[in-house]
Amino acid sequence: MNITVTTGSWAARYMDGDAAVLDMPEDSTPADVISALGLPLDEAGIVSINGKAVPRGHRLSDGDCLKIYPVIIGG
């Protein structure tokens, strides 16, 4: 199934650009996509599918648009 992923510039050091279209196996989750992109799980924060925040264990569907937001650390 095809999943469109956007990350923003925070992930540029891990991937080529800030967007990708991945062919993922059925029953993939946002956590699987994060791993497939080579992004550290501890730097990936909230994920949304089609504009709605979801847990990392949510099952993806063909054609989903996944956005991965960074963890924000303040002081």
C-alpha cells in the first residue's frame, strides 16, 4: 500500500527531503513508517493521518497521508 509521508525540515538529516511516498506492507503502522524512514523513534513526536492525530500503533490504509512532527523540548 502507498503511504505519503511528510516530516518537515527536522528530519532532513535522516532522509532526502521532507516528503516521501512509501510502499508499505498491509497492516503497517506509523511506527513502522518511522522505522522504514530511518528516523529515531525518540525524535518523532505526534503523528497524524489525514490531519487527525493517531497513536503510533494505528493501522494505516492505502493512500493515507502521514505527517510526523518532531518532539519539542523546551526549557
